[in-house]
Amino acid sequence: MSSHAIEHDYHLVKPSPWPLVGSISAFLLTFGGVIWMKGLFGIPAGTPWVAVIGALGVIFTMVGWWSDVLREGREGDHTPVVQLAMRYGMILFIASEVMFFVGWFWMFFEGALFHQARLAAGVVQGFETWPPAGVEAFDPWHLPLVNTMILLLSGTTVTWAHHALQHNDRNGAKIGLLLTVLLGMSFTMFQVIEYSEAGFHFAGNLYGATFFMATGFHGAHVIIGTIFLAVCLIRLMRGGFTPTKHFGLEAAAWYWHFVDVVWLFLFTFIYVIFG
């Protein structure tokens, strides 16, 4: 046996530029956002080019890095041990996303449940009622209910796609993924319509700020999940994935189910109970 033969199941990655490029791009995106909104280092507010460069760099890093991961999988570097580690990584990533939304829910519940205590403490004078006076909240049984039905249906179609692929029904998997992508796009379209009809704004009241932060970030996650699933559909149509090796699709399905569950909490508490 050669002294250079691999005697373990772990994948030691080759030197890659993506961590450095991604870090620089994230730095530019963060400070570019501050410059765009507030101005910094003598650059006036309203200057978007630093943030745009950072955003393009982040997208470039994502495409390049994930392309390398796909290439490594095709070359056989994703052994069972590596696949298990990737699953753990995806689970931890979703757990971090859960805590991300816990922060937004916490902020909303602070206003919805403890507005009288804050009013008594004299901290904020806009807490007499929730929603505050003059704010007309959405009727949960119109567009929010439609979007709830859309996401629940999309959860079944992505499960269908995953189940079909496991049984080597590639056509069924393609149809299920296509329907899920279309449903995700429909959700985003209806949310844009909903926001255009809002009777309140992000600025000027606490209800609007907490509402748009929670539902807006969820909407961003829907867009990300839709792109994730669309990439899986393209890979499937190009011959990728097998019944025994399809972690990319599995991870996308996990992420989509996470998006579904978060929306159920948003709909229940923000639209129905405290709306």
C-alpha cells in the first residue's frame, strides 16, 4: 500500500479562498449597510455601493463554495462519516435559526404581554393598548390564512418529492419539487401584496417594527428556501441525486419544514392571538 493512501473516512479539504473572500464580503456588507442607512467614515447616508459590493461578494462566495462541495461529493469525498457530520451541521444551523426567531418573538411578546407594566414604569408611552391606538392590524382570515394553506401544502409536496426520490421515482420527485418551488413563489407574491396593503409602517410605532421584523425575516427565509429547492430541482433534472445519496435535497426539505413551523407560530400568535 502506498504511503500516501487514505486510511480514514474523514475529508480533509484542500486550501480554499472562500473563507477569506466570504469574511471580507460579509464585512463590506455589514458596514456598507450602516453607511447606507446612517453614513460612516465621511460617506453620507444613502450611499449603497459598499453594501452592494459586499452582497455580490457574499453571493459569489456562496456559489463558489457550494460548487466546490458538490464537486467533492461527485469525487467521492462524502463518505458516510462525512455525510453524518454534514447532517449534524445542518441540524445545528437550523437550531441557530430557531434562536434567531426566538429573538423576534421575544420582542413582539414584550410589547403584547407587558405593555401595561412598561406604561406604568413610564418607559414607553405608546403601550396603552396592543396593537397601539390607530394601528389597524391585518385580518388573519384573509391573505395570512391563504399563505398558511400555501405553506402547509408546500410541506406535503416537498415530502412527496423526498419520498419519491427514495423510491427511485425521479419524475415524482421532479413534480413534487416543482410544485414546492411554485408554492414558495406564491407565498412571496401574496406577502408582497399584504405588505402593500398594510395600514401601518415599520417606523413610528413598536407594533409595526416588531411585526415587519418577524414576518419580514420569515419572508426572507421563504425566498432562501425557494432558491434552495430550485437548485435541488435543477440538480435533479441534470441527473443528480440517487435514492441513497441525496443529502442536498434532504437538507432543503428540513429547512423548508422549519420555515413552515415558524410560520405556524407567526400566524397563531402575531396574526390571530395578538393581532
